[in-house]
Amino acid sequence: MGSAALATLNVTVPSDVAGYYAITIDPAAPTSPPTYTIRATPIAGGVQEPDGELTLDHQGAKTRNAKPGW
């Protein structure tokens, strides 16, 4: 689902991020009005795993491990 948006948008995740997080963007297709959520899910067993999932949405709202703010 969300990884399709990376290809659709021609986005490449930087190597210094890809080694620690799997990045997805939802939805994979444009919406009206424009909305999105970017998710950074830590690689299992990696050093960032304790952070839990990080999100950023189209309104600038951030969550870390499902809690508002970083």
C-alpha cells in the first residue's frame, strides 16, 4: 500500500534512513483535498526499534510510537 506511493512519487529513501527505517506514504494515490501520512517503521532488531513508529501527516502532526509529538 504505502510503499507504492514511493514509486508513484519517484521518491528515493536516503541510504542513511533506509538502514534504520522502512518508509511508507499513504495514500498511494492523490486525494482531494491533498492528504498524506508518512510512516517510518524501525527495522526489527535495529538501534531505532525502541523509538517505535514515527509519523508525519499533511497537517504537520507528528507521532512517535502512537503518541503526539517527538
